[in-house]
Amino acid sequence: MLVQQYLPKDLFRGKTVFVTGGGSGINLGVARNFAALGASLAICGRTQEKLDRAAAELAALSAHLGGKVLPVAADVRDYAALEKALGRTEAEVGPVDVLVCGAAGNFLCPAEDLSPNGFKAVIDIDLLGSFNASRAAFEQLKKTRGSILFISAGQSFMPHAFQVHVGAAKAGIDNLMKNLALEWGRYGIRSNTIVPGPIEDTEGMRRLSSPEHDTRAKGAIPLGRYGTVDEIGHAAVFLASPFAAYITGTVLSVDGGSNLIGSAL
Ligand code: HXC
């Protein structure tokens, strides 16, 4: 569904959106929806070639409204690299109005087989990476009175087997979001979380599901289907827009009601 059909086509014209993990999947879908509404994008990830491909797609969406796109490689676990990426963004595109903390890592592993380093890898990418990006973007967000969107997961509030590392990391993100909403509200910075449910055609679902699982899950989800990356993008543009100017510290599930059936998925 084209977001421009429902919202002002230039809603984010002149605004800069920085997306961690923006080279693919849900985060690229989020970036695409901002680009379609005129935003300039900085997308950050570990692999430059992947970012370059995504940037070409985004540029085609926003160029007619003057939007720029900057693909900038950085690992969210490396604070200095993120600071540099954000510095380049401010210099070449503009100060960040919207930060999307989407970079994440995942794999299925029973807790008794998970090594401390495996647990740490996911905590470092998801939780530490989200703090690093928020902290490194703070001065720019303060300037723009901007907002932060964290991408969490249902594992945060409902345990899922073989996901102890992800559940702990995502629960940490939800708490990080609330603390930043509390502390940075006085700077006009809003902070919110989106919890995507099962989203079709994403790396996360490829890692976590199987055809049998999909059939069972779709039958159990109240809306009877998986979501699309664009549906997460629609929630993101809403939360970052002036229509959500009084919304901060909120967790918004975009999951077809999946959270109502818990870990049965
Ligand atoms: C058990 C594993 C493992 C597995 C890695 N490890 N994969 N343990 N089962 N399948 C362990 C390793 O053995 C190692 O511990 C430690 O984790 C670090 O592994 P590295 O490969 O060195 O780490 P790194 O290269 O930093 O890779 C991070 C990663 C990787 C998370 C492990 O999978 C990754 O880069 N993922 C990014 C892409 C991704 O995951 N996308 C999906 C996101 S979707 P030892 O002890 O051996 O040193 C998502 C959505 C969640 O997050 C919710 C969905 C509903």
C-alpha cells in the first residue's frame, strides 16, 4: 500500500532519518516509507555493498522531493564508528530528525547450549547497539527536537523457546526506550518502540520459521496472516510524524494481534 496515498506526500521533506540495520528487511521497509514521503536517509549497516544497493532504491523514491541518501558502513557495537557515521550524516545530509534503531542479530539456540559469547553477541548488537546509536545521535536530536524509534520483538514480553538472548536484549530495549523518553522529553525528544509481529519475507522469519510453523502460526494469529515490511513502515512514519507529537514512552505492537496468543507462535 502506497503511504503517499494516505499522508501528505512531502511530510518528511527536509528531514533526515538515520536507520541502523537499514540495508535490508524491516529496516529497509521503514526507510522506504520515509523516503516516499520526501525524507533524506542515512542507512547504516556492516556491509557497504548491501547499503549501496539499498541506497539506490531509496534515492529513486525521494529524489523528486530533494531527498538525499547516504549509505554509511558502521557496526553498531562500535561507538566510535557510529559517531563518525552520524557526523558524516550531519555534515552531508543534515542533523538527524528521526533515529531508527533497527540493527539486530538472531538465531535459534536452546539456553543450555548457548555460549556466553553467543548471548553477548545478540545483547551487544540489539541492546548496546541501540544505546550507542541513541547516545551518538543525542546532540543532533536535541537540535532538531527529533524522535527515536526502536524496533523490538514480542520475545521482549513473552518468552519464546530458544530465544533467551533475544528476549533479554529486546526487554532491555523496551526499558531503554522508556528511560530515554523520561530523561530526554525535556529536550523535545520523543522515544517509542515498534514491536513487529511475524513479518513475511524477512531474514528474521527465514531464521525462525519453517513451512509447517507458518501454516500453524497463520491459523493462530487473530488477523490470520503475517504482516508486511510496509506495515511496519506505516507505523514508523506515524510515530515519527507531527500526528504523534504527544506520544512518547510507548510500545506499539504491529502484529495482527499475535501478542494475544503469546508464545503459541
Ligand atoms: C548457537 C551461535 C549461533 C547459532 C552464532 N553463535 N550463531 N550459537 N547457535 N546458530 C555464537 C557463536 O558460536 C559465537 O559464540 C557467538 O555467537 C558470536 O558469533 P559470531 O558469528 O562471531 O558473531 P557475529 O559475526 O558478530 O554475528 C552475530 C550473529 C549473526 C548475531 C551471531 O547471526 C549475525 O550477524 N546476525 C545478523 C543478521 C541477523 O541475525 N538478522 C536477523 C535479525 S531478525 P562462541 O562462544 O562460539 O564464540 C531479528 C528479529 C527478532 O532480530 C525477532 C523475530 C520475530
